[in-house]
Amino acid sequence: MVEIVKHIFRVAVLAASMLAPCALRAEEQRAKYQELLRAAETAMQVRDSLDAVVASMRNRYAANEAERGQLTPQIKALEGELYRAHKRCNEVVHSVALFEHGWYASHPGQPLPKADTETMRSERSDKVRADLVRNAYFAKNLSKADYKTLCDAQSREVDVQRTLGDLSKAYADVVRLQRRYMEVATEREADSVAVLFNAAREHLADVDALLAERWAGVYDNKIYTYDLLMEGAGNRAMLDRSARLAGASQMEIEGVRGAYASDALVEYCCRKRALTEYETELAAALGLTASRDSLKVVAAALKNRDYRLSKLNLERRSFIEYEPLKVVKPTLYSPKNPIPHTKVYDYGTIYRIRIGLFANRPNLSALRGITPLSYTDAYNKGLYAYFVGGFRTEREANDGVAYLKRLGFKNPIVVAWVDGEYYPDIKTLKARQNSFNLEITGLASLDDDVKAALRSVNPDVEVSRVGGKFVVGKFDGRESADKARAAVVAADKNAVIEIVKP
């Protein structure tokens, strides 16, 4: 028995050379395939024999206490052999599966190499063939068209596996570009990476759609023909099992739909697990031992397949250059190095200190060597507004104001830019930050009751229509906005209201 097991192991080691049927001549293909089938059958016989012996010895151990001391080491030794037999059996069965998948991938529509001896009749080879679909029972009990549909679905699983690989690569590209976006040092680089990121995410969506299409075709056709086969056989238990597995997988899918980066991967993993479980039970019911064992290996691998790919988005980075206030003498600015225009960032918040408004450019000596300076005539009816510093927080800017006053500046004022919008003082900024609008949908128009409800909170409320929604504002403070929303809902329960920043 040990020699037989060693022989099986040698066959498994050599199996790698047998997994490229397209590279072999027809005679070699037939010989290699037959050798694999014989090895698989022998491996299963050894495994089953050892299993029976171990079971018998365990029964003796349980029934006869006097023999336990003698039986214990024998059982342990046999259990070790049984474990190795199971492992080697799985290896050879897996080799058969790889050969068969390789054959169908390189010879689409063609049957496996035929056996030429009586001992390799199709009825017998079905039992040791790892491919569930290509067997005499299915061919006999399905119509020619239905059996072709099933075989085509089995062949197209190669395309599904290839698309799964493409999806993995596409997702890895998106992850890489997201990481790259967070690492670049300049806004220009970030913008370039963002373009690539968006293109990669669109490609991921395309691959996701292709996977969904290909897997749906395979899954639907397999389930249809399996259930058709069981219906013809009158096997109500298997049909009920099919329905329960399908229902459970659908519930799992719906429970996480939209939560991860690929809905198609979620559907594949959930339905493939259910389908493989059904196929395993189907193979067991039909006595297709090798197919059952091969499917158990597939099921074990599927348990470790994770569909929880995090959704990936770019959180826009701010590349604002914050610069503290300082005094440098002699001044850094001159006709050759003039005070620059104030840089306005379209994203993020920056505080600066306005040191004055001038009809004409001030004398540099009057600015007392403070830096960094900038100016603009964009906000004060053509007057030149001069600013100093670039601060991250209001507190830093207020500290700068105190310092400027000690230097003799009479009226320095903290100003701010938020996402490119200018605020001439902190009071205006805070008022804007504390303002809210209502966006109302679900109503064809705002009737008098709704308008009265809005005016009860803000008599000066303004209403505009943007597409299919009404924008109402502004309300000072979140509390006021909440009150207005409650008043509108009380006036018309069909109103769907969202509180937003203006």
C-alpha cells in the first residue's frame, strides 16, 4: 500500500508536464490523460481503503478496552497515512482538472482525448474525471442543445477567470495612483495624477461591467441546466437545495451592494460559492467522485477570496503656501523684485492681514520691511489692497495683527479666502459659515402654506428653482434651518428637505 501511495505522489509531481495539452501530439495527449485518470482512480481507491481500515480499527478501539494500548499507535500511524493519501489524492485530482481546463481552453468545442482500452470506458472515466460537466450522465439526460449550453458555460469560465485577473490589476492601478496623489509635492503634479486616477477608475468600472456580464452568462446557464437535469430526474431535494443556496447568496449580495469597489466581484464570490456547493452535492449524488473532490478544493479556495475592496476616491489636497509674518531689513522688495499679486487658491482656507487700502502704490519704506507682502485691486473698487503673511489659522493671523500694531500699523485687519472666495473680515466669514439653505424636492411647486411656513422663520426668505429642486435661504444658524425644515414638513409631508451650506 505504501508503494502505491508513493507512486501516486510521483505521478502528481510529474503532472506539471502534462498540463499543456496543446503542446503534445494526439497520441501523447491521450496517453498522458489516461495516466492521470488511472492515477486519480488508484489514489481514490487507496484513500477509500485506508479510510475503511481506520474506521474499522476505531470501532475495535471503542468496543474492546483491552486492545486499546496495542491499537493506539497503529491507529495513529494509519491516520497519518490517511491524511497523506487524502492530500495526494487531491493533488492528482487537481492535476486532472488542470489538464482538462487546459484542453478546453486550447481546443474549444472539442472532446477530451478518447481512451482506447476497455478499462477506460466513458462510464468509468466519468468517476475519475475532475470536470463535472463533461460526463456521460449529463450528455445522456440533457438534450443536445442544453448540453451544449452547459459545456459552453463551462468553457467560458476561462474568460471569467481572466476578467477577474484584469479586475485585480485595474484595482491595483487605482490604489497606486491614489497613493501617488498623496505623495506628490506640487499642485501641478497632483492635477496630472488626478487625471490618471480618474481614467484608471473608469477602466475599473468597465472591467467590473464586463465581469458582471460574463459571470451572469455562465451562472445563469449552469443553474438552468443543472435544475433542468434534476427536474427530469424528479430530484426535488436537489431543486430545493438549489433554490435555498441561490436565495442565501442573493441576500448576501443585497446586504452589501454598493458598499465596495466592485459589485460584480461581490456577485461572483457569493454566487460562485453557492454554485460550487450545489455542484459538489450534485457530483456526490451522481457518484462522480473525482469531480466531487475537485470541487471541494475549489470551494476551499473560494472561502479565502475576499470581495471587500474599499471604494477609492481622491480627497482633494490643498497646496496653500503658508508664510509667517516677519521683518527683514533692508526690505526684500525693489523695482527689480516688486511686490507680487496676491495668490488666490481655489481650494482650502488661508488668512492674511490687510495693512491698508491705497489709491496709489505706497512707498516701500512705509511698509517697515514686513514680509511676505502681496497686493490686489480686485475687491475694493480699484483701490490697491496690500496684505502681509499667509496663515493657517485665525489665531495665527490675530497674533500677527498684534505684532503689526506694535510696529506702528494703525488698522491691520484679518481677511480670509475660503475655496477662492474672499471675506473682507472675520465677522463676514463667520456669518457665512453660520448660514444654511434648504434644498426642497418632492414638490411640483411651493404652495402658500409652504411659503408661509418659511416666512414664519425668515420673513426675508429667498426662493429659487434649480432643476427639479427649490433652493431656499438663507437661514442664520443650524437651529434656524432645522426650524424651517420642520415647519415645511408640517405644511406638506411630501417635501423632502436637505440642509446645505450656501
